Amino acid sequence: MVFFESSPKEPNVLVTEPETARMETHDRSGVLGFAWGIDPASPRRVREAQLEMKHHPLLLDHDALADVFVEKSTVYHFFTKNAWKTIDTTD
């Protein structure tokens, strides 16, 4: 969920998924750990994720959100024109 200062009682839901979808064992003990993180992503961080692309999109003008499946993948979300967009990081 993302809460904007302008409407704190109306959060935006970006992704829904059962928590069990992001649970993993982290060592041989079999103990489960939660592997989902949400972090701010600066325009530079997003550009670094796009380095392998042949055609780089324009540099973002503000932070995005990194939806992180720890040690597996990251999906970047960017709010523009009153809507959330997923940012391409591959051609």
C-alpha cells in the first residue's frame, strides 16, 4: 500500500499476494523467512537496473518504488499522470 500525504485515508494498493508466496527457507534448518521488501528507488537506481537495455528510457524525475523479492527479482513502480506504471528494465 502507498499512502499519499494528500489523501492519507485512501491508500493505493500496488500488489496483493498471499504472504506465503514470499516465504522461503533461509538455511538448512528449514526455518521460514519473509522475503518481500518495498524500498524507495531513486532515478539512478532504476537507471542501473536498466543498464542492459539497448534503448534506455528517459531518466525518471522522481523516486519510484522497488517491489523486491529478496535475492530473486525487483519490479519498479512509478507514479505518473495519476496512475502507477511498471517500469521496464528489459528490452
